Amino acid sequence: MAQPCAPWLLAANWKMNMDHLQTLEFIRELSVLLPRGEGEGGGAEMAIFPPFTSLRTAQVFSASYGVPLSLGAQDVSPHSSGAFTGEVSASMLERLGCRYVLVGHSESRKNHHETKEELVGKAKNSIASRMTPILCVGEKEKGGEGIGEACRQAEEVFCDLSPEERAKVIVSYEPVWAIGSSTTASPERISDAACALKADLLEKFGASPRILYGGSVNEGNIESLKGLGLGGFLVGRASLRISF
Ligand code: PGA
């Protein structure tokens, strides 16, 4: 995986790829490419977001191979415990060593019809379990409402969080039209969106979250996006390649 400069976060969203055996193999290969301890102290952080079933493997083998990887989950239940078949709680993820949780990724928003209350519950439960929610926001249409839509998605979660909780959220700008496509949003667009999100959340809530970008980032274009004042990248397809 490419390592951006400090203090960036390179978050690898594996989506529904990589079973636990493939995860083990990936970490073993990474341990060869990335000698023990490399990456620590440089300030850049690599985090993988495997499927739930691969988290334990990633936790155990990144520790035993000495690979400096943080762990994140792709989703979390808005409930704490109980009769919620199929759901995984924040405390379970915390016990698996997760540091981050994706909240409101556009694929979860669409496929699970997540409500605002559920997104708030997911963010709150993650924070209560000492994890950092990465709140994904972004407009659906390229020529549509644009950045205002992303700001509204961020606002609707931030408005129900306490000031202490707001300070713990990372926001990832992910225009839906750029995800899984052949091209990223333009650097100007990403920069405008990051500035708009920062200004909006500062003005309305006094919050200044770290802003990531996601949407077709790969080894060929990441360099051109590094100078935009972002806090890092959320990478999908390209992060499945060990060479990234
Ligand atoms: P992609 O996915 O890099 O494959 O476009 C990004 C994402 O879904 O966050």
C-alpha cells in the first residue's frame, strides 16, 4: 500500500471482499513488503476495513507478523445489544481491536435504507466504545445539488451529537458518482467540498473534523490528490491490491 505523508490516514475499505483466509494471506504478504515497525512514528496510518468475518484474523495476524495496521469495521449496529439478528455491536468491534467504524457509506445508505436516527446511533455507539466514526457523505449526481447535499448529510448527524462527540468524528467526502467509477472527482471539486464541509461544520457546530476523500482513488492518481489539505483517503477497489 502506498504511504501518504503524515498525518494522513489511508483507509482501505475492502467491502464484501477478502474472506479470512485471503485476509491472512494479504497480511502475510504485507509483512514481507513492510518490514516490522515501518510506518510507525512517521505519522501516516494505514487502516484496513475487512468484512466482519475477517476482523479477528486481521487482528491476530497483524499483531503476530508485526504489521502496523489499524483496524476498522464497515458498519455497526445503532443498538447496544439484544434481539437484533444479524447485527454487530460497537462493543464487539472494540473487543476485536477496531479503531474506526464507517458510518453512512453510500452503499450502506442505499442497501440498508439507513435513517438519520440510525446513523446518529451508529456514531454515538462507536464513540462510546472508544472508536472513531468515519462519517461518509457525498452527493449522488454529478451535476446535481452538489456539495450542499454532502454538507446536509454531515449536519444531520452532527446536530444530534454532543460537542465532545463531534470532536471525535472524521468526515469522508465521497461523491457517489465517483465511487466504483473510472475517475475521481477533480482536485478542484474535492478541495471545494473539503473547504465547504469544514466551513459549514465550524460555523454551525464549532467542529473542525478531519476530512478524507473517497471515490476511485488508486496508485495512479493518489499523488495528484495529496496536496489538497485532506486528512487522508478512503480507498475501495485499489486497496485490494497488495501493490497499492
Ligand atoms: P472505490 O470505492 O475506491 O472503489 O471507488 C471507494 C469507496 O467506496 O469508499
